[in-house]
Amino acid sequence: MNKLNFLSPDKNNLYAYLYSGIGLFSLSILIVFLNSFFSLDLTSFLPGTISYFLPLILGFMGLHLIRIEYSGVKFLEVINKNINTNKFNALLSLLIIFAVIKSLPPLLSWFIIDANFAGDSKDACSGSGACWAYIKTWFNRFMYGMYPNAEQWRINLSFIALAFLGGVGFFATEKFKKYLTLYYVVVYPIIAFLFIFFFISGGPIFFDFSYGIIAAVISIIIGFFIPSKFKMYYFLIIPITIYILLKYVFFYEELIELGKIQAFEWVETGAWGGLSLTFIVSFFCLIFCFPVGLFLSLGRRSDLPIIKYISIGFIEFWRGVPLITVLFMSSVMFPMFLPEDMFIDKLVRVIIAISLFEAAYVAEVIRGGLQALPRGQYDAAKSLGMGYWKMHIFVILPQALKLVIPGIANTFLALVKDTPLIFVVGLLEIVGMLNLAKTNPEWLGFAMEGYVFASIVFFIICYAMSKYSYNLEQKYKTER
Amino acid sequence: MNFKKILPQLLTLVVVILVFVFFSYNAQVNMENRGITFGYGFLSQESSFDVQFSLIEYDGSHSYFRAYLVGLLNTILVSVIGIVFATIIGVIVGIARLSSNYLIERTAAIYVEFFRNIPLLLQIFFWYFAALRALPLPEKAEPIFGVFFLTIKGFFVPAFVWNNLDIFIYSVIAAIIAIVFVRLYAKKKQENQGIQTPVLSISIGLLIILPLLSFFLGGVDASVEIPVIEQLSKTSFTFKGGLKLPPELISLALALSLYTATFIAECVRAGVQGVSKGQKEAAASIGLTPNQVLKLVVMPQALRIIIPPTTNQYLNLTKNSSLAAAIAYPDLVLVFAGTALMQTGRAIEIVSITMLTYLTLSITISIFMNWYNKKIAIKEK
């Protein structure tokens, strides 16, 4: 029989140390558990301070006793390796375990046990817990803002349709894969815009802009049949020609009058709001900021001095100012720069402002990818006789963009998180709606519930996005 | 072939100039119609609005320029507080994420994932409207350590009342200069003779002794003023004396530092992971102690990876401090681009000044950090 030395446990009396250690450790957890869940104080017979620290001391002793090297017991090895490598780590582990046990009951009771789920007025919430009835009553407002209740199906339908159209890429066959980029960069945004304009906003069929869209669609369709040799010239000339023809030659008053018939009730952009506005703003900013950022990054690395310095100035300007001042600029300063009879909708101004702002960040991210490519890639492309655009489209950008997927995803994530700022110009997305609901005299005092709800919504969106970008990164990771 | 290079540049230039001409022409027409003349003369006019919280003396009788300064100082104040706390939390969490302890690593990871995925504005609102509103009224506040009072009206802390504060500050500056010289001397000595000087203990000693001397010899005198509760009316109480940190400042600083700390933590983690294991083993094998390994081998290399992204985070924090406008903390955007703009209606001048100020702040920080980065970069021969 070996001597028991509790100060330095070893493997000779393994089980004596093990059982006493686990006993002490479990006892400490039991004390805290009973104290926090059933408010039973097992150690009340001891003086205050000691009683307060007793679980910590017991647990610390227990962990010390089971810290035995090369014991050969598997679960002990796992515990020791992960939470019990030395005294300091043991203390920290205990503190974390106790903190979790201590904070569970109040959280549970606030979230579920004492919370009110039913009811549709403030009086229903009498308990000490959260008032989820508040969220339930205001749910429509949080999702759709001031959009009329009867018309909300239009938003739902558009979003579902756009989600389907956006998911086309996953089902495309090999034959259509090569048109996907064109689809996502040109066709999809136009479809999305039309959906938002006709469906959500309820705009008339003919408006100033529709000539441009029709011209673009016709020229793209014809463009498929043009030999690639002339495509560049074609796309420079034809869309403008069609636009002019449409606007000034096929100008029928009757047609315009016919087009002014609205299929749906017109809803001002000021009434849009809630989570759907968050999606609309971030979706369009995302679509616009990427191409702008791409051209800016190419411009910044250009050999042509004027283009280079204009790009640098542009990028550094937007990166140096906070978004809130940019939004201020778009709301109070920008109208001064326009002719008096020209009016641009608030939402459009906001989307342009955020797109330009984020484009500067995207540009810097893409520049990082361009710089990371070895010079050999440029030289090889040039030696094959490729020009600037050919080299970039077929050799440089496919590799560079692959490198910067995580960076771009982070920028987009930042964009989504920046959308609440549009409250500056008076557009209320979900956070703005919360602040509005909070000041409603019939629902005073439920700020906490609202913010917790919005936090959960944003957390789900952003966390899903960041996980998706991580998957993309893994998928496109090519050996270099 | 030159033509191919000049044409796109010319086109871009023409487009940019056209846009500028278009904008400025419209601006001129619009301002004429509204009867405003462009100019910065309004800055010296009387502002006639009040600001809740200001570091310098200010009231409605001061000029708009003074109001601008108040806002700027408040922005700098909250940015500095945020940067300090974000760095402390970020470094601790970043190191915790590298811990071999599973629980610590998970806790840090959950913290990072949680706080970085929620919009900053929402966090500011949460702290201001939900968390800090749950604090007690002044008359019901329990003192913390007997002298701090955390109430719904703000955080009241004891203030120092100084005599001859300037001499004390001079002594601290003198101590810092002395430390710089000691460091230079120690470095030279080590390079020439290979003898190490205990720089850290000497610096701490200097930093304590010189200010202490100023108390005994320079006639510096400090006493502590503890906040005392005072009744304003039948139901209204407040604290008198001491220093009051308004809840706007607390929630803003809290949200900014907790949010930015998550990004700094990731920078720190990447930096420490970026130092290869061989470096640590090599350092240990030439007989450096673990502390020396950390100080002389790991940290200098990790810092090179950490500093550039961290600089970006500091810049982001400074720019994000403009969200203060949402909870009425009187920062540059609220005081100048908000109240002053409403009163004067000079959109172009005021928004341009505000943007230029932020640009200057950003560029200053990035120039300083670039200089520091260059200083510690590897000097290859």
C-alpha cells in the first residue's frame, strides 16, 4: 500500500485520488446547481465569505486531485487535456462552469418560463419574464414596415420569386453554366428591379426608365446572335440606338397613356420598412457595389496615371468617411447638386450612396487578390498575345476573385449590418421600426424584447452568411 | 499606340469634370434661388444652442466653431475610450481563443461570433434603451465600493481636485522622456557590451518616483471629491460633486469596444498563429526563458501581422463613433451635422467640413500606424 499524498497525486493510488477528486468536483457543482435552480443553500451553516467561495475551493481541490498524468483512464485524459492542464486553467474552467450554471435559471425564466406568449395588448404581459406577445402583435410591422397589410402578399411573392430565380444557378446544366455569369450580373438585377418596381412599389408600366430597360433586354437578346468579333462594337452602339429609336421614333401618345395604367396600388417608398427593406437595400447595394468596386480596383492598378489617381482619390475618400455622413450627404447635400425639377427617390439615393461607399471597400479587397497573383500570370497572358481586357477576363480575374471570396463576403456582411443606418434619412428598417414601436404609448417598456428579437434575426442572417462564405472558400480553394 | 493610352484617360477626365461642373452649376442655381451665399463666415456667428456634455466650456453664446470643437472633442473622447477598451478586451479574447482549455476557447469563440454578427447600431440601442434603462434611480442607487454610483442618469465617479495640476503633468512627461532615454541607452549598452539592463523595472520606478516628487517638492496637491446625493425637488434627485459620465457615453463606449474587440481578437489570433512553431523552439533551444521567447521572438513577429488589420479596426471604430447621433451623444455628427445644420441650413459647407474632419482623423491615424508599422518591419539587408 502506497502512502496517500493529497498534495501531489500520482497514478499509484489512482482510484483513491480519482474517486475523492470526482466526489469533490461533483459536490461543488451540486452546491452551485441547487443554489441557482432551487435556491437551496447547502452551506448556510458556514460563515458568509467561506460559504460563498466554498464551491470554488472544493472544485479546485477536486480538479487538483484528478490531475494525474499517464493514468491510462481515457475519460480522465480527455478531461485533463481539455479543461485541467494546470492550476490556472482549472480555476478558469470552474469559473466558467459556475457562471453558466448561475446564469441559466434567470435566462430561462426570462425567455420561456415566466414569459407571456398569448394576448394582444400590454395587459397580457403581467409576468416578470419577456413579453413575446409584443413581438407577435408587432410582427407584421417589423417585417413589412408601414406597408399596407392587405398588400403584403406582393412583397412575399416577389421575394419568393426572386429567391427561385436566384437559385437557378444550382440547377443549371453544363450547357447553360457558361451563361450564368451574364445571367447574374445583367439579367437577374434587371428582373429584380422590375419585380421591386412593378410589384412591391406598384409602378406604372411605362416610365422614363423603361425605355432603357427594354433597349437593354432587346440588345442582349440580339447580342447572342452576333459573332464575338463584333460584340464589343455592337454593345457600344446598338443599345443607345434602340433607346433613341424607342424614345423618339416609336413615340405613341396612346401607348404611353396605356402604360400609365397601374396594376397595383402605388405604395410610397417611405412606407416600406422592416426586415423586407433590409433585404431590398442590401440586395441592390450588393449587386451594384461589386461591379463598381471591380472597376475601381482595376483602375487603381492601371498604368494610366489619370485613371489611377482618380480611382485612388475616389476609394480613399469613401473609405475615410463614416457611412452616416455619406447618408447625410445623400439626404441633405445631394439634392442641392441636382437641377430643381429633378427628383430622385429617397430609397434610390440611399442605395446609390451605400453602393458607392461599399464599392470602395470591395475595390480594396479585390486589389488584395490582384496583388497576390504572381507576375508570371500577367506575363504568360501577355505572351499569348492577350490584350488588357482579355487578359483580365480570362486569366487574372478568375484567379484573383477566387482568392478574395472571404474578403468580399466580409464586406457584404458589413453591408448587411450597416443597413440599419438608413434611419438617418427617415427610412425605417427593422431596427428603426423597433424604435418606433418602443415609443408607442400602448406598448411602453418592452425595449428589451424588441432588441433581443432583432438581435436574433440579424444573428441568424449574418451567421448563416459567414458560414456560407466559409464553405465557398473551402470549395474554391485550389492548389497553387 | 500612344493614342490607345491617352483616349481612355481623356474620356475619364472629361466625364469627371462634366459631373463636377454639372453639380456645381446646379448648386449655384439652387443656392441663388434660396438666397444663400456660399461661405464659411457663419462659423464665427453665435450658435445659440446648448450641448449636454462638453469637455470645454461651452454654451449658446459661443460660436459655431466652438460647437464644432465640442463635437470633435467628444468624438475623440469616445474613440479613445473605445480604442483602449477594445484593445484590452480584444487581446484577452484573442489569446483566450488560442487557449488549450476547451471551455475558455469556446467561451471566447461564442463571444466573438455573437457580437460580430449583430449590427453595431442595434448593440448601441440595446445598451442605451434596454440595459442602462434598467438601472436604479439616483436615490435608490447602491454605492459600489462606497464611492461609485451606477444610476439611470449616468455613472458617478469620484473626481480628483488638483492644485498645480500643470506641474504634475510636466513631471509625468519628464518621466516618459526619461524612460525613452533609458531605453535607448539600454539598447546601446546591449549592442555594445551584451549586458542587459532591467528596463521595465526602471521605467516603472521612474513613472512612480517623479510624479511622487512633484507632490512633495512641486506643491502638487490632490484631494478626492466623492459624489453626494442631492435633492432637486420632491421626487428628483441627482448627485453633486465628482465626475458624471452620461449614459450616452457609457453605452456608446461599451458597444463600440465590445463590437470592435471581436475583430481585434481575430487579428490577434491570426497574428500569434502566424508565427511558426520553429521560431519558438529555436528561441527556447538557445536558452531564452519563456518570457524572453514571448517578448523577443514571438511578439515582434506577431505584431507585424497584427498591426495593419488592427489599425483598420481603430479607423473603423473612430468612424463608427459617429453612430452616436442615434442616441443623442453630442458628437461631431450630432452637434455639427445635426443641430448646426438644422439652424443654419448650410448643407454643403457643414457636410463637407464634417467629412473632411473624419478624413483627416482617418488619415492621421493611418499615417501614424504606417510609420509605426514601418519601424517594426523586418529590415532586410
